[in-house]
Amino acid sequence: MTKHVVDITEAAVFHINEMMENNEEENAFLRVSVKGGGCSGLTYAMGFDTEVSPEDEAYEEFGLNIVVAKQDIPILNGTVIDFKQSLMGGGFTIDNPNAIAACGCGSSFRTAKNAGTPGNC
């Protein structure tokens, strides 16, 4: 697998493409970002977008167009997004080597250099 800012597994791309089709977003791309908030200070965000700015880094993985804002690269660099299926259902998992702590709910984290502003989970 080629290393990008955020690597997305083939299983995750399959489910993202399915979501794009179901939401009639076939011409969009996946934007991965970091927002301030959550009980540990930062939270992940993923969504569909159609505009790329000069402040973004864009690339393709398994045919999926991905965009990450350049300001988020130091926080997200090396992150892997996967989709795991279990008997209790399935969902996306995010493995960020830069995260030094996460809250109990699993959706908030902090890094050594950027703690964000803690809020509610």
C-alpha cells in the first residue's frame, strides 16, 4: 500500500463508495479532517465534498478521491482508516499513530503537539 497522508483500506473504500452511491454523491470526494472538540480535544471528521482548495492535498486510493487540508496533515499523517465487520455490526476504525490519548467513547483524541480544546463527548 502506498503511504499517503491518510491510507484507506479497500474494505473502507468499498463502504464509502456504497454510501456515495446511496446519497447520490458519485461526483464527490472524501474529505478527511480534524476538528477541535470532544473530551480529549480533537475529533475526526469524514464527509463528502466537491470543492478542492489550494490549501488541500488531494490524491486517490483504490479509485476513491481523497482530500485532506494541509493544516491537518501533521495530525493525520500515517493514519489508516478501515472498515471492520463483526456480529454486532460494522463501522469505520481510525488508527492514528500521532494520537497519544483517546477518550472512552473512541471518537476524541489528542496528539503530543495539538490537544485542541476539550469539550463534551
